[in-house]
Amino acid sequence: MKLASIPWGFAEVQRDPNIQKGQNVTPPVYTIEEFKKTYKLGHTKTFEEISSGRLQTYNVGRRRYISGRAAEAWQRSYEEQASSAKAPVA
């Protein structure tokens, strides 16, 4: 079975044959611009999240990247924060 190749940014990612068509797949890495477009954030808010430590990044040379896992963790923290705010108080 040949794996299909999916372009993502500048890198090529191999599709896992166990993933069903239409299932959401997190990219392995975002540039700052890709993260801002994907999560619909502005430049200032993105860098506020990074400098506060809520969004983890790493550098390769002069480029800064956000791993897919860090982006998911950042999103989950906001989802948990929103769900705990809606929880009824006893």
C-alpha cells in the first residue's frame, strides 16, 4: 500500500492509512503566520500568549515554530477555562 503525500507548508507529511477520510489531523508544526491564520489570532495576541508562557514555541535558527501538540494544549486550556466558567456553582 502506497502512502499518499500531503503538502503542508514547506514540508511533506505522510498520511497515516489508519486515519479515516475527513478526520481532523493536527499538523506536526506551525510557523507563527500559519498559527495566526489557523486560530484566527492577531499578531499582538499571539505574541502575548507566547510571552506569557501559555503557548510554547521553539526556534530553529531565526525561525520560530509552534508544534501541533503545543497548539492543541493551548486550545484545550482555553476550552477547559470556558467550560469551568459555565459549570454551575453548588
